[in-house]
Amino acid sequence: MQKVGILGGGQLGRMLLQAAANYPVETYVLENDSECPAAHLCDHFTKGDIRNFDAVYAFGKGLDSITIEIENVNTDALEKLEAEGVKVFPRPAVLKTIRNKILQKQYYAKHNIPSPEFMVTETRQALQQAAHFLPAVHKIAEGGYDGKGVQVIRKQEDLPRGFDAPSVLEKMVEIQKEIAQMVAINSKGEIALYPPVEMVFDQSLNLLDYQLCPAAIDDKTLWKVEAIAVQVVKNFESPGIFAIELFVDRNGAVLVNETAPRVHNSGHHTIEAHFSSQFDMLWRIILGFPLGNTDAILPSAMVNVIGAEGFTGKANYEGLAEVLAIDNAFVHLYGKKETKPGRKMGHVTVLSKEKQELIHQANKIRGLLNVQSTSE
Ligand code: ADP
């Protein structure tokens, strides 16, 4: 049986392990927190820091393959493991490019992949010279996630709000739609595309509000999205699964926002709504089996379950029974003991042939399900 390790033990690792149960594979997880969402679903848990060279190297030595559920891992250790014959999904060189926004943007430019125009700023002081580039969005090169590390700079007075660290300053796009395209690519270079999804954002928290699949885009836009996504993935020359976030602007132009080289929040609906989920697909790629069927069984909506403002402590799921009573709703709780404002605690997928029904149910679920804490 192949031995496969996952760096990181969050909800993505947890759902990856749920899918692993169907395959001949022995699973390993490395994570600092022994109570993390993935800790109790793997065959072997190792407590350790995924950013530490020695921890990652010792964990990976002796495994057949290794994958990630978060980009912030020790890539030097992964490169050494790769050189010694451990297969790494995605390849460490790709991880290095993607997890640094400057390198990621330069990659798009080099391969003629449309992406918002940008300039690099090394310090906050350097940013002050960029008034001619506004309105823009300032993005810290490393360490940002879920909207942290992103700052909107509309006018000159906003410039002091920028990051005092290497960053990209991106021209503000007039966004018509935000789309995500999942792409699977195996070791032979064969590619499978999921139907793109459309994302609707909560302006206050900058976290996903709800998501619809398939995205409501015309055929021409769909072809652009697919062609661009394939272009992004092909040039990485790495097997794995990739989530490409794109903007459709007011003029219908399609631009890449960013890529994640791993299973992703925008693919959660594939667990129930598609023949082969993103998690199932990654196991097929890692274990060398044929790619799965990416077709939708039914259209779907997905709602993230987020820790409510003002509550920190032991999680309590208000309205859970009401949501579970909804036909065609699938609830996933991630097993996080503690809630805090904005923390991703779970998600709910609903399936329906009718788009209006999906939107209605997504909004209903958002209103019903509330993650609070039992003790303040
Ligand atoms: P994160 O990796 O933290 O999610 P993103 O780069 O995806 O950060 O940016 C978060 C959000 O900010 C996007 O979903 C989008 O709504 C907005 N945004 C990012 N870049 C631009 C841009 N160039 N123009 C307009 N809005 C943007």
C-alpha cells in the first residue's frame, strides 16, 4: 500500500482523508496541533511544524508521496525529498512560485496569462511614489490569506495604509464576476476541468458569502476561462489539483487573480454535486489511477459556516437541526473545538436543478446557521 503524507491538518486535510478511506493508501499528517480537524482521520499523526526543515524532511522520508493543504510549508525540505525520490504534489518549484505574490504575478506575465497590471513595491516608502497607479489593490507578497494581506488603495491619502514589506500593487479591476476554475492534471499531463463556479462575497469580512455552480457566464467567457486556466496549469509542469481564481471585468475581459496549487474552498461542492470530487480526484492523481469524471450531477450552491462576530470559545451550532431538515442540503462541520470571529467552521452544499432555489436555500442557510460560543 502506498504511503502518502499531507502537510497541514485543517479542514482541507480532513476532507482529503475522508476521500482517502475509499482507496488503498496509508495516510500520514504533519501538523502542530494534535486536536486539528485532520488529526483523528489519518492512519498516522505526527505533531510538528510544517514550516520547519527538519520536521518536514523527517516526516517525508520513507513516504511514497506527499501533498499539501496549505502553501506555507518548508519547500527546501520538499525539494530535498523530491530529489531523493518522494513524489510531491504539487512540485516544490510550483509552490515556491505561487506562494509569493510577486513571483506568481511575474509567472503570469512571462507566460502571457492575462492578469491585472501590477508593479512591485518593496517598502511602504516606495509605495508613496505610486500615486499614478491608483486606484489599486496592495497585496503583501507572502503570508496573506482570506483577505488578510490585501489593502484597497483608492487615492493618494490611502497610500500610508499599504504594507511595509515586499508587495504587489495591482490596478483595481472593475469586477463583473468572480469565478473559480478547478483543474486537475495527472503525471502524464492529462487534464480534467470542473465547471467554473461563481463567487459572491461578503464585503465586510472579505470571506466567501456563497458560491454557485455552474457560474452564469456565456460560452465565450467560459472558453476564455478554460483556456486561461489550462495555460496556467500547463506551464507549471506539475501534476496536482489547482484552483484558479479569475475576474470577469466590466468589458468581459477575463483576468487571473490568483492560483492555489491544492484542493480549495471553491471546490467543496464537488463532494456531493460532482461524480468525482476534488478530494477524490487528488487521490486518483497521487496514486496513479485514471482521472475522475468532473461533470456535475446537479447544479449546486455552497455556503461557508463562519464563526460569528463577538463569540470566541467552545463552538455551538445554532440552527443545525433546521438546516439538516432541508432537502438536498449537505452539512460539513470541520471538528474545530473553538470558534472565533470569521473562522471557517464548516460548509453546507445544496443541490437543485433550479438556480432560484439554490439562491433561496443558500440565503436561508446563512440566516439559520450561526456559530456562537457556549461560554463568553
Ligand atoms: P486572498 O488571497 O487574501 O483571498 P485576493 O488576492 O484573492 O486575496 O483578494 C481578495 C479580494 O479582493 C478578491 O476576491 C477581490 O474581491 C478583491 N481584489 C483582489 N484584487 C483585486 C483587483 N486587482 N481589483 C479589484 N478587486 C480585487
